[in-house]
Amino acid sequence: MAATKPIHAACIIALLIILMGITVHGVQSAIMKCEELPVELCAFSISSTGNRCVLEKDVMNDGTLQFQCQSSAVMVEKMVGWIESEECTSACGLERMAVGMSTDSLHEAEFSTKFCSSACRSNCPNIVDLYVNLAAGEGISLSSMCESVESKTRNVIKKTESSLSKSKSTIPSLDRRATAKLSRKLL
């Protein structure tokens, strides 16, 4: 019985060494650098060091465009090693090949509506964090902007419901379920 203990201890030590090697390898392969990302994944990504990645565009001498992913000086504390999903870029009204970082899109009605939707604000913390910070830097309150968008949406729904109820006598198949379905689409 005493002879099996050293073999057992040796097996445990060997197993620990193997696991440590796998763990170290896993950490090394998990390092994400903006400069190594494909340009199609660059915008809205965050490196392992917490730098936001930014897609840059250069015009070459022959007039062609060349895109490259760069680390920005903008740091993120909560999320690192993050590549934004297609679902979030779509839900928030963003283009995957967006160049630079700017609040210009905040002035577009379509972007504001999508950004303020629950699909974006509830499910896409990286994009929300980016735009909240960009907007705050320019003195813009996204909470106020989204309240305004939601208020306008509610007014459109009320007007639609009002006109639908007035025309209900001419469209007998329209009922509350159809109105509710239309309301959900507008939100």
C-alpha cells in the first residue's frame, strides 16, 4: 500500500504540470489586439487591455481605400476582449464597417430610434457604454434623448390608434389585437 502512494503523488504532480501548461497556453491565446483583428470585426470591439478598437480608413496613392484596425486611447473598464455581435450592431442601428468614433449618428432619427429600443439598450451593454460616454463628452444626455424618442413613438401610436378607431367602422376586420400588433412594431 505504501508503494502506491509515491506513484499516486507523482501522477498528481504530473497532472498539475500539464494543467498549468494548458492554462498558460489558454491565457496567451486569449490575448486580443485591435491591430490583429480583421477589419470586418474591428468597430465596436475592445482589446484584452481594455482599449476600444477603431476602424481607420486611408486613401492610397492610386485612390483605393485601405482599412485597418487600430487601438484607440479610449479605455473601457468593465469589458475586455470583446467583439460586438452582429445582432447588437443591427439592433442598435450601426454599421459593422463604421470608421472612427463619433456622435454624428445621434442626430439621425433612424439611429436614435434603434439605439433607444429595448433590443439595443437592454442587450448591448458595450454599444450603450460607448455612446453614453461619447455623448457625455459633448454634453448630450442619452437618457433624455431616448425619453424624447419614446415620447414621440407613443404619440405616433396614439394617433394611429385614434385614426384606426375612427375608420374601424369601414374596416370591420380590424380589432384591438391588430392595433396592439401595430403598436409593438412601432416600438
